[in-house]
Amino acid sequence: MLSGMLCLLFNKYVKVQRFIAVAGSLLAFVFAVMLVSVIDRLDTVVMQLGGWEAPFGITLFVDRLAALLLCITALLALAVSVFSFAEDVLSSRKKRIGFYPAFLFMLAGISGAFLTGDLFNLYVWFEVMLISSFVLITLGSKKDQLQGGIKYVVINFVASSFLLLAIGILYGTTGNTNLAALSESLRDPSLKAITQLAAVLLLVSFGIKSALFPFYFWLPSSYHTPPIAITAIIAGLLTKVGVYTLIRTFTLLFPLQQHHLIQQLILVLSCITMIIGVLGAINQQDIRKILAFNLISKIGFMVFGLAVYTPIAICGAIFYMLHHILVKTNLFFVAGIIGKIAGSYEVKKIKGLYDHFSLLSFLFMILSLTLVGIPPFSGFWGKFMLVDAGLKVKEYLPISIMLVTSLLTLYSMMLIWKKCFLSEYAKEKQQLPLERVYVKKHYHMYLASVFLLLITLWISFSPTWLIDYTRKAAEQVLQPANYINAVLKK
Amino acid sequence: MISILTGFLFATGLYLLLHKSFMKLIAGVILFGNACNMFLLIAGGLTRNHPAFVSKSADAVAVDSMADPVPQAFILTAIVIGLGVQAFVIVLLKRIYQTSRTNNLDELTSTDRV
Amino acid sequence: MRTTILQVTIKVLIPVFLLYSLYLLFRGHDHPGGGFIAALVISIGLIFHMIAFGVSETQRVYKIDAIKLASIGLLLSFMAATVPMLVGDGFFHALWTDVEIVGIGTISSVLVFDIGVYFAVIGAILKIAFAVFKE
């Protein structure tokens, strides 16, 4: 029965029809919620594809972490499909060419990557996800899109090749690609050298995908080019898949307490990522680029949680990841609405939104505060756990970097706020439409945005349940033995 | 021998990937992908003259005289995926050429400006 | 490149390509071959046709909707993967019937999957080829 649920989660994605998108994501969401509650009772669900037993066949594996992420993926899919209904977000031509099929394929790829318990299968899901995201990014063939797209394609191709190399090395030394079996055989200290080689290759590969410090440059140059609905889903989810796989590999395959060098490396990288990202954000003039750079610095936060490697830190990282997926996607939605109203994404050109669009201003304000982590909102809880964990292991320098980064993020968001919303609307002759009329005309966009905001607020004001769940997820992730036992049925 | 060839493929692929010209980028993508596949083959252990097939009549098969089928399956999958990526890159570069009229990657900077 | 020699040769050769690709498709399970390689063979034939006659001519003669073909193929493959689940086995579990046809072998869900792959790959490759050749 459980396996049946899992499979449905898979299949209904791959219907190449136009408006199945909403129904599909709704169904996926329902199943994912059921999965979350089932996991709450059973801890893990394992399923073997093709009837082959564990180390040989392909395994699907769900624990709390994967279930939560699946759930949020489906949620976002729902919001984005609603958002994309709005006129002019995507031209009807683009819809016809294949936005929905590519979109659903990408979601299938993402869910597959969360579900799989096999390294090579992970590679396949990555490729499914990447190729459809290539299509999405270049859909419509505008000049900017193509130019940003080529960088994205080439860098991700190289990243996947690195993953393939790591798989080759691991398979060559252990004869396995099943994560659980690998985890067991990699304990062997005689394999230390080769393990570290593979670990670094994987770090590079997933680092590129999640836009960690030395590999981040492709992100701002490609993420702001496609239509905003696509940017929103890609920015919200793709890099998080990278972070998820980083967490998975470095808890299961290469537990960081045995690899201090790599732990230090990840810690340093995460700090530099935070600071570089936010500095880039301050420097930019395009709202979408500011958001993209902020995204990079937040990736640093999550990876920091992994590097600290205590239950509370991982818990913070997971919580922060969930919160950030919601908030970032929603911010891109709001940016899309702003761009729609003002006809431009340049901060300098947009003026006086507050006077006419109070609902939009409210949305933007709440979201910025949440992103930065002002106390009652959800960003605060994640950040609080991260700082707390960092203090316990006495990593004072990264924590101060983190706090400074938060302040700078606040600064960059307030810059948008001040310039776009609060400034006087100078040119009277070009009257902006009334918000009420506008909302009626584009209610899909507002609907999606408000829907996500409500969920964010719900997380913000009653975080106990979610924190509890993520804490259990973190403890589970830090006990690879459970994973191995569940998969190999010992 | 094949190891050296693979190393050579990697080096050439990387060199071409870092080149400015579109054509060389495509060649680089193809070579790099193939180098990875060759690497998988070598890493999985290479045996000569022993295909990974079991004849229907034989009851028991000597396992050590058989090539390991798993890396071959990996490579097959990787080739299929590589085909998709390569085709996509070719179409993409053609479109870029049509819109920007240039054959130089260094000129594609319109998205990086502040 | 519209030379008469190529055009005539291709017209003769296309059925051969088709036959050989079907042969590869059906021997796929027990011998080297299978959906992917068979689809490549027939695509090569069609691409030559495009070179010889031009894209619009190929599309007119064969009336192929690449996307539709690809989606049919994907649906078939996924049916092959899910139907065993309804019967009670795992996802992707191979089902075998006892029907044996000369030249094809035993009918099974694996064969259905392979045919699905065949259509999907033809569709995808032709879509890309149309995009590349179209000016």
C-alpha cells in the first residue's frame, strides 16, 4: 500500500497534457501530506523497484527529511501552476510549446532525487531535472535567456560529469551504488584515500548545483532571464536539491565526524558563500538579481548547518531550507507582480508603489522581514537554531559572519523597499492602475502569492510542530545505521 | 592503454570546453561526456572477450569469466543522457548564433552586467 | 543538398531502415539491440530523408508529430512500469506471458516498455532534428 502511494507520486507527473498541472500537483500534495504523516509513525518507508533485493536493485527510500521536502515541492508546484495561469506571465505560445510538460518533468526529477536511495539513480534524476530546467530556462528564445542559458547548461553538464566520475570511483572500489551498501563499505579505513577523492568530487558536483562559493557565478547570470513563474520554481527548488544531496551524502556516505578536513572545507566555503552572496546583492540594481544573490548567501546558511554537524544544526538547516523555499519563491512572485505593474525590474525605474498598491507592499514587507529573520517570522526560528548550534561548538567567527550577513540582507531588501515603494511617484501623467482593479485582473498571481504567505505565516506562528518534526528528521539523518538497516533489512 | 586514451580525452575535452568558439564548445561537451563514460568502463573493471550475457542453455555460469554488466548499464544510461544534452547544446548554440550573430562566447555578457 | 542520386537512394533505403530497426527492437531482450538503438536507426533514415528532401517535405510525407509520438511512447513505458503494480508486484516488475511468437519471442511487459522507449526516442530525436534543420 505504501509503495502504491509512492508510485502514484511518480507517475501522475509524466502525463504530457496541458492543464493536468494543477490537478497533478494537488494530487501529489495530498499524497505527500499522507506520506509525511505515515513517516511520522513508521520513520522510514523503503521500496525496491523491479523486485530486486536491496544492494542490487534500485531502492526508493523516504525518511522524514525526504518526506518533508517532497511535501513542500508539491506545494510549490501547486502555487506555481496557479501563478502561471495569469495572463502574460507566460505568453500563450510558450504555454503551447511546452511549459507544462517540462515543468512537470522537472518536478518528477526533483521528487525522484529526493526519493532515491541509489547514487546512479540520483544521477539519472538529476539529469531529468536538469534537462527539463534547461528547456524551461531557454523557453521562448530571447537573447538574454539564451546567453544566460548556455552558461547554466555547460556548468551543470560539467557538474553531472563529476558526479558520474565519483560514481565510477565508488563503484570501482566497492562494487555498489546503493547508498546504504556504500555507506557500510566506506567505513573501511583502508579505503580512506579513495573515499576522500570521491567525497571531494561529490562536493564539487553538488556544490555547483547548489551554488556554493567558488561555483556560484552561473546562478545570477541565468536565473533572472526566464519568465518569472519559471524563475520562481527554479530558484526555490533546484539549488535546494543540491543542498539536500549534500546533506544526504555527507551524513550517510562520508559522515563528517570522520572527515574533519572536508568538514572544515565545507565550513569555510559556506562562510564565504554567505558573505559573497549578500555583497553581490547589495551591488545589484535589478530586483531579480538582488533576489538571486540573496539566494546564494542563504545557501551558505544551510550548508553552515551541515558543516556544524550537530542534531540541532542539521535541524536548523532543514527548517531554514523549508522556510527559504517558501519565502524565496514567493518573493519572486512578488517581484513578478512588481515587474508587471512597473514594466521593469530596475530598482531605479520603479517608484511609489506604496501609494497605490498597499496589498503588494504588505506582501513584500512581510516577506522581506521573514527572509531576514525578524523574530516572529519563520526565518528567525531557523536562524536561531543555527546560531545556537554554532555557539555550542564555539564557532564564533562563522556566527558573526552569519549575523552580519543577515544585517546586510536586511539592508539590501530595505534598499528595494525604500526606492521602489516609499519614494514619491514623480510623473503624474502616467497614472498607475488602481490596485483593486489590478487584483481582479491578475487574481491568479495574487492568489498564489497570498497562499504561500499564509503557509509561511502558519509556520511562523506555530513552529513547534515543524521544529519537532525537523528535529526528529535531523536525528534520523545523523544515524546512518537506521538507514542501512531499513534498506538492507538486517 | 585505454586509461591513457581516457586521460587524453579528458584533457582535450576540458581544453575545448574552455575555448571561446561555439564549435569547440560542442566538441568539448561531446569529448568530455565520452571521457566520463570511458572512465566508468575502466573503473568498473575491464575484461576482454567475455560479454556480459548468459547463454540460455548453460545452467551454471562461471562468474569470473564474465564482464560485469552493471558498469555497462551505467554507461548505456549515461550515453542516452549525453545524447540528449549534446543535442540540446547544439540547438541552443544555433539559436544563440541566430539571435546574437556572434561566434565568441566572451561576447555573451549581456546578462552579467550590473 | 538535393541531388537526385541521394533522393532516389533514400527512397529505396527507408523501408530497409525501418525493417532493420524493427528487427533490432524485437530481438532486444535476449540479444544485443533494443528500443533505443532501434529508434536511432530509423531516425538516421529519416534524418537522411530530411537532408535529401528538406524538412517540410519529410514532415509532409511521413506526417509525424514528434511531440505526440514522444508522449505516446512515454505513456506506454509508464504503463509497462505501473501495470505490474496493479497486479500486485512491485513497480517495474517484469511480467511474462506464455505466448511465444516466432521471431519475436515471449511477449512481456518488458517488450511493451521497449516499444515505449522506441517511440519516445524517435519522437525526441526527430523533434531535435526538425529544430536543427529548420531555418
